[in-house]
Amino acid sequence: MIETIQKFAPLLWENTLVTLGMVGASTLFAYLLGLPMGVLLRVTDRGGIMENHAFNSAFGWVVNILRSLPFIILMISISPFTRLLVGKAIGPVAACVPLVIGAAPFVARLVETSLAEIDTGMIEAAKCMGATNWQIISKVMVRESVPSLIRGLSISTITILGYSAMAGAIGGGGLGDVAIRYGQHRFEPKVMLLTIILLVIIVCVIQIVFDRLSTRLDKRNR
Amino acid sequence: MIEISHLTKKFNDKSGEVTALHDVNLSIGRGDVFGIIGMSGAGKSTLLRCLSTLETPTSGTVTLDGVNLHTLSGNDLIQMRRRMGVVFQGYNLLMQRTVRQNVAFPLSLAGGDPAETARRTSELLELVGLSAKADSYPSQLSGGQKQRVAIARALSTSPEVLLCDEPTSALDSLTTKSVLELLRDINRKLNVTIVIITHEIAVVKAICNKVAVIDASEFVEWGDTQEIFAAPKSRMTRQLLGYEVMNDD
Ligand SMILES: Nc1ncnc2c1ncn2[C@@H]1O[C@H](COP(=O)(O)OP(=O)(O)OP(=O)(O)O)[C@@H](O)[C@H]1O
Ligand SMILES: [Mg+2]
């Protein structure tokens, strides 16, 4: 085992960085898309500050359809679009495109759920103080649900990590790629085991860091 | 200053139409501490929500200095809302912000000068006796303290009217007394008109110069507190005063 570790350490380290980079960038862009989507879903919902039934159900359908596509299918079917956007359909950078598109609707639903936890009384109070809709969204809804949004962030980052391993399997690079190439094709079960251990460690770290952060930031805890 | 005329509010519920207010008329003068008292479900909160523009009447009008509240929109509506402070039964404080930030919130929404906002905030915290708690979070306060923060916050834009929905119903009797004294001070010192919704006759007796009794979505009696309580005409008022036993037909 020690031997295997020594032999594959540089490869594993390099691909851990690739995975972290891919997951980090995809999570960032998934939130740039998903956060406004989640806000839209919430404010147009029944009882929301910009209630709009027609828009809400149409948009809700789009989000649900995107969410129900299996990630592998999504990745393959949008590869022409990916090539158009980043110039190629293979490699870690290209993998970010389907990762973002696959994760954004998921993020949108998580954000929507976090925002829905906000007490309507708080929003009405802000209205009475003369807040505009934009101020209610930014200074009350999003601001007050930061702890919950961070817990959601931990869930979505871990989900994207899972997707990225799948992306690796079809040429996306990163730890998933290593697992398939060495573990499967070259039959090195120890390498497979090592990548799994690394993935488990990454998941645990993400979970612990974000949960601690969320608890620390939540001023409802005395 | 506030005129309510022929105000009717109906809700469409799953179980059908509910009339929360039926043809209500009332006039509230500048400087009044006006109590609105009634049993649970009588329509008190609905009335206050119509006054604070959170609810649109089904018919009838509410005017403040002659301006019909429910014809306003956009910036005019926002400006009008700043002329009225609202204190909610459940406090509705922002839980992720400090006491100071909560009190400053309405002013920061209006985009006021930060130094002036800070000065006004300290002044209000002093008024409600919470200067020492300025940097605490609402979760670290007692119910009475939270209500004081809510009152300070409602006063920050220097409103002419303070609308309070059951401001003391979650508080014990001693805390109730101190919150009511604070409201009376505000009425006298700052010359703010106060409308208080309550189901407790003691609250009306303690600070209201005017009272209206609401029963099953209609006003049954209104006028000077002393006159009304000295010679209650309606059955509901007598019940609230405890002269009659409930359910006694
Ligand atoms: N949004 C709503 N939808 C449907 N019915 C409503 C709504 N708001 C109030 N009602 C109904 O209107 C009536 C009056 O309610 P309101 O909340 O004004 O009573 P209240 O006098 O404030 O009572 P309480 O002392 O219990 O707070 C009740 O029958 C209530 O069920
Ligand atoms: Mg009520």
C-alpha cells in the first residue's frame, strides 16, 4: 500500500487539485445562476412579494425538467454547446459547463427553500417601513437566511463533487478520471481505494467547515 | 387626522367568504391615544392591517390628512408608509441584526446620512432604555425588551402615527405596565398619535383617551374612554368590563 501511495502520490495530488478547482468554479457559477433563480421562484410564489402564478408555475416546470435529467445524459447532450462556449468538449474546464447547468436548478430549489423559512411577519414589517421590493429581497430575505443558505451551499458543493466524479469518467479529468483509468481499466484496486478515501475526506471537510460557519454566523443561537 | 369611512374587508377563504370588517366608520384625531378593543376574531388586526396598507379594503376608504391610503402606489406609498410606524404583536425583529441595526433599519432603507442615522438611533435607544443592549441580538433579549426595540424601530422615521397590534399581549403585567408607560411618554413628548389594538380592558383604561369597541366585524360603541366606561351602552362593552357573565343569554 505504502508503495502504491508513493508511486501515485503526485498523480493523486494533481487530480485532487483539478477536482477542487472544477468543483469550486462550478459551485460559484451555479450560484450566480441559481441564487437569482431561487429568489424568483420564491417571490413569485403564493404569498410572495411579487406573486405571479403563471410565471411561477412555468418557471417551476423548467427547473423541474432540468433537475430530472440524469447528469450523464445532460453532459453528453449539451456537448455541442460546451464546445461553442469553451472551445472543446473534454477536460476539466469543459466539464464545468454541464456541472453548472446541472447544478443551477438544484441550487435554485435549495435557495427557494431557505428563503421560504423567513417569517412573513418580518417581510411585512419591512414593507411598513417603506422598503422597496429589491430592499426586501436583499436586506431581509437573503440577509436573514444566510445561515440556511450556507447549509444549502454545503449540500450543493457535495452534490457537484459527485457530478464531477461522473464527469471525470467521460474525460472530465480529476479524481473520477483517475478512479476510472487506473482503478477500472488498468486494474489497480488500491488506486481506486485511495481516490475514494480522498473523496470521502473532501466531503467531510466541506460538511464540517460549512456547518461550523453556518452555526457561527447564526445570531438566533444565543 | 385618520378617517375611516364605510370600510369593509372580506376574505375569500376555502370555506367561502369571510367578512372581517363590515361598514366601519371612525375618526382618529391628532394626539389621540386611541384604543380599539374586541374579542378574538372580531377583526381588530384586519383593521390595523388596512390602516398600515398591508391589506386593501374590499370597499370604503382610509384617509390620512385627506389622502386616501389605498390609491397610493410606488414612491408615494413608500413615503406614506414612513409617516406611520407599526408595532407588531410578534415583534418581527430582524434576527440576524443587532438591536442598533434593527432600530437604524428604516432609516438606512431611506438612504439617510449614516452619521445622522447613528445619532437618531442612539437617541431612540436612550428613549426606550436599551442603550446598554445596543450591540446584543434579538435572541438575547426578553419579550419586553424586544417590544421596546420594536417601538424604537417604529419611531425611527419620526412617524406621526404609531399603529400597535396587541403590543402587550405576550408580556406579563409588570412589563405591560412599563411598555404602556413608554407609549404614553412617546405620545406626550413626541406628540405621536397612537392607535392600540387590544383585547385587554386594562390597557385601554391605562392609556387611551379614546376607545372603540368592535364586535363581530362592526363597531358597537366609540368615544371618550371615561364616558364609555362610565356608562357602557352596548352588551359587548359591558361584557368586556366584566359586568355581564359571558354566554348569558
Ligand atoms: N388572510 C385571511 N384570510 C382569510 N380570513 C382571514 C384572513 N385574515 C383574517 N381573516 C378572518 O377575519 C376575521 C378577523 O380576523 P382578525 O385577525 O382581524 O381578528 P382579531 O380581532 O385580530 O383577532 P385576535 O384577537 O385573535 O388577533 C377572522 O374570522 C379571521 O378568520
Ligand atoms: Mg389580531
